Amino acid sequence: MSFCVQDIAYELGEIKISTKDLIAKMVIPESKKIELAERVGTEYIYETVAESDFFSLSTKCINSLLLANPINTENLGIIFVSQSNSQIIPAEGQRIRHACNLPSSVFVLDLNIGCSGFVYALFLADSLLKTSQLKNIIIVAGDTYRRSLNKDDRSTKLLFSDAVSAVLITSGGTTEILQVDFGGDGLNYKDISLPVIQDYSEKTFFRMEGAKVFSFTNSVIPTSINNVLLTSSTKISEVSLVFFHQASGIVLQTLQSKLGLSETQIPKTINTFGNTGSASIPITISSYLTRKEINTGDTIILSGFGVGLSYGTILLKW
């Protein structure tokens, strides 16, 4: 059974920030500023205003998607992928469904997973469409990490953007998952983490061990890509596009080199939007759909990686 990526909507944080301006204010040698800008690869990042959050951005995305695509909500499912809930318990899914005036019968699932989350959710959506009465599924993915960043942490404050995406998946269509590869490294889970507050007199921050995460990515993602290619008897030259999680400029450059991908095979939106977490793959796909640069029958790879540490790769025929 095939499915269709019917439409994609996304919302960015309301404040647009120039990373060039942020770097210019740093008290470091000019050569370090140039090196930092190249490694991060962002020109602009986005931050939510105080009254905005995952809840409000998600509600806007869903309402926008449903306004443009009237569907029968009686057989609708929504998969929420986020780590930016306003409370530890409960997650935001049911609250957002209610805010969007959707029936209580709508299937709602909350996934607490980061940058690989959209790939996991797409695999789940495909499975649900095949095995349940659901005919339409919306994958809502994104985070508002910036409010938890240490403003003195150069790497994270220049990299992460607040954003949420919503992808409408419908049954039927021509898109088909050909092969998948999932995995992770729970031993080094602290390499990307935000600890629970134990002492309320202290503030905890989102932390990322950039060098370790870079090493993890370089180790597992080329192998994961090659796994789905090998098991499906597909050559890398036969793949039209590889949509990676937009982790950073240096990560994308390294993966491109290690896999022997051409410039036209690897979409990059890190410069325009920053690292938007689990929303980065949908946002990047959206830009290609808008320009009609994805065609029926194209062989495409989606690969997400990060928090967990986890990764997920899907090979599909569009």
C-alpha cells in the first residue's frame, strides 16, 4: 500500500536573528569567527517570543494544513514529535487536538524523540495507514530549544532554531517505503541532553557535546545509508535526493564527501533556517515540493540523527 505526502506547513520562531551579527560581537580572533561561521553553516536562526511555544506553533501549522486540505477528520491520526512540552506530564498532543477543534476520536500519539523523530514517525504513519482504519495522518514535528540554551554556548546559540512542521500523509498515492534502517547509542545519551531541574535555585541548560555527536554521525550515518542501498540493490547514483537532518554545515559537508554525493543530490537549508531539529527534514522537503523539484518515481532517502543518541534512515520511491 502506498501513501501520498499531500502537503507540508511549517512555522518558525517569530524573531529572526542574523548569526553574522552574533559572531561579530564575540571576543575571539577574526580567523576563529570565519571558522565558526563555516562550521555552523547558518546565516539566520529563529527564536520564539515569550508567549509562543510548541503548542502555539503546532496549532497554527495544523489549522493551516487543514484549511488548505479539507479532509474527513473522523479517520484522522496525529503523531506529535517533540521534546518541548510545556509540562513533563502530560504531553501536548490532546491539548493541541482540542485547540484545533478536532473530534475526540482523533488518534493522537506523542513521541518524545529529537532530530531523528520525523523519520520514525513517517515509518509509523505508513504502518498505521496499512493496518488501521486511519486514512489521513498528520505528523507534527519540532521543538523550541532556544529558551533552554546557555547564551554563552557559542555552538548551540548559533545553530538551533525554534520551528514546528506539519506533514499531511494520506492513504493511496505513489510514495512507497522500500527499506528502513533504525538504531542508536544509549550509552552516550548525555551527549545531547537537557537534565531535569533538581535544585530550583539553579537553571539547567540544553547541552551538546559537538565533537562526540559529530563522531557518532560520521560513524553511523554512512553505514545506515549503505545498509538501505545494499538491501534494496540500489546504487547511490540512482538516488535523486538525500534529505539529511540539517544538523550543521560541517556535518552535511562531511556526509556528502563520505558518501560521494553530488551537490544536486543533497538539499541544504541549514543556511536559511538553522538547525530546526525534527522539523528540519520536512521543512527542507517543503522547499523542494514548492519548486516542483521532486518527481513521481524519484528514489529518495530520508536520514535523521541526533538526540538519544538515535538515527533512522528510510529509502522510498516517491
